[in-house]
Amino acid sequence: NFNIIIMDQRIDYLVVGSKLASQAVQSDANGQYDMAIEYYIQAVDCLGKALKVNESEEIQYSIRVNAEGYHVRMLELKSLQAASTATHFDQQHSYVAALQAYRESISCYLQLAQMNTPKASQLVTDLKPTMEAYMHS
């Protein structure tokens, strides 16, 4: 009976994580970035839990690859959104708010730099000139 409970948990986390990821991708495609970020965060959390209770190496690999992809996209969105917010505050001469937003954007960028995936590495390369400009402003 205990094994059945664990199996049910595994299925729940995988199913729920996949549904959240699907919602994230849909929100992302519709330009609803705040919602997409929240869905990506929840999906990655659920898939992380699914990873802990799933014993199949093949399924673990698939979960890990997908979760990493969602995590990278979430960080990219957060970084871009914070940068946009910073620019807006900068133009409004709200420098303290701008500085906070620049810091958030740079923080997401640095988290991307620590991830060891091709997509994260490409984003780090693409965003580097922008982030260097933020660090000097």
C-alpha cells in the first residue's frame, strides 16, 4: 500500500508539473510574461519534486532536461522584464527603483551564467553587452 501512495505522488507531480509547464508556454506565447514566469517557477518546483520520487533514469533525464529549459526561460523573462522596468524608472528619474530593477536583471543574468546548458550559455553570450552596460550605469 505504501508503494502505491508513492507511485500516486510521482504521477501527480509529473502531471501537475507538465500542466503548469504547458500553461507557462501558452502564457509566454501570448505575451503574458508575468503569468508565464509564475507558471515556470511552479512547473520547475513540481518537476523537481517528481525527480525526487521517480526512479527511472530515462524519466529522470527527461524531467531534468525539461525543467532546466523552463528554468532558463523563466530567468530570461525575469531578466528582460526587470531590464525593461529599470529603463522605465530611469526615464522617469526614479533612480532608486531603476537601480533595484537593474540589480534584479543582473541577478537573473548571473544565475543563467551558472547554469551549464547550451541555451543558458547562448543567452549569457547574447546578453553580455547589455548587462555590462547596466553594471556601468
